[in-house]
Amino acid sequence: MEPYSMRGKLVRDWIPQIIREDGVEPVTYIAGREEYRGRLRDKLGEEVAEFLEADEDSAPEELADVLEVVHALAMDLGVDAGQLEKIREAKARERGSFADRIVWTGNR
């Protein structure tokens, strides 16, 4: 199967209108459920890569893009932002967070 990235890309909802305002008519279609899921996963990888390459000034904006895709993925799974946060909090209570900057190098 051809990777989704070879045939367009998933964009934010208002991007077609923004393109129209620039005097160009975008060519778009609405992805089916399975394609949407695949494209969201591709988009997550794209946004994470952009975050990893960002400098300190642009990193917060890139991280917000990652979060937007994470929220879309959660909604696609039937989990709203509040539920996702509860899951995150439960895992943090059970296993901790990353605040202490601990690096594990193995066992003795």
C-alpha cells in the first residue's frame, strides 16, 4: 500500500479556507475513518519530528501541534481530552512522571 504521505496530507480544518483567502482553490477530500486513523498516526510522526528539530523559541508551538494531534487521536478512539488527562494522571500516580529527570541504565 502506498504511504499516505505520497498522496496529500492531513491538514487542520481551516487550512482550505486560508488557502482560498490567498486566492487559490485547494483540492481536498474528506478521509474515511481508516484512512483518517492512518493519516493521524503519520501526522503525529511528522509533528514529533518537527518538535525534535525545533529551537527553544519555536519548540512550544511545535509541542502544541503534537498535542493537537494527540487530542485528535484520542477523540478518534472515543476518549475526550478530560478522559485522556485522567488516564495520564492515573499513570503518573501509579508510576510517577518525568519531573525528577531519572535515567535508568540497567540493573545489577
